[in-house]
Amino acid sequence: MNRTLLQSNAFVRAAKKYVKKNPSAAADIKTALTLLSADAFYAQLKTHKLKGNLEGFLACSAGYDLRIVFRFVQWEGKEAILLDTISSHDEVY
């Protein structure tokens, strides 16, 4: 089931900033987003629910130390994925 990926302004800014510092991460991000759209719980993504301040969000891996934070939303009558932010493991949590 392919879901539409909606990018928040915060996600776009964070992704540009991260790729500027780590140009080699662009391919990993693209791969992760493709997998996320196709199956948010694909094993390679290691998708998990978040707790605390980020309760209601999920995170997936886009590389060794890179995490994408997102949540499921309704958009045009279908379930979509709203990409909230992207950053290193320590910065997200």
C-alpha cells in the first residue's frame, strides 16, 4: 500500500541542513522514503513508536545514525505520512 508522503516545513529545512553537512546521506534518505511510502513497517526501517514528548509519533532509520520522525494522518480521504523532522539519533531523542 503506497502512502503519500507529506513534508512539513521543519522536515524540509532539517533534511537540507543534514544533507549539506553529510552529502552522502542523500541516497540513504531517498531509499528510506521510498520504503516508507511502500511499507512504513518494512524491517530495514526499524520503525518504532515514540514516547514522552514525541508520543503519537513514530521514527524509522534512514542510516546508521539518521532518524526520520513521522506520523500517520488523513489526507484527501486516504492515510498519508506526515514527515515531521529528520536528524541524528541523539538530536531526535
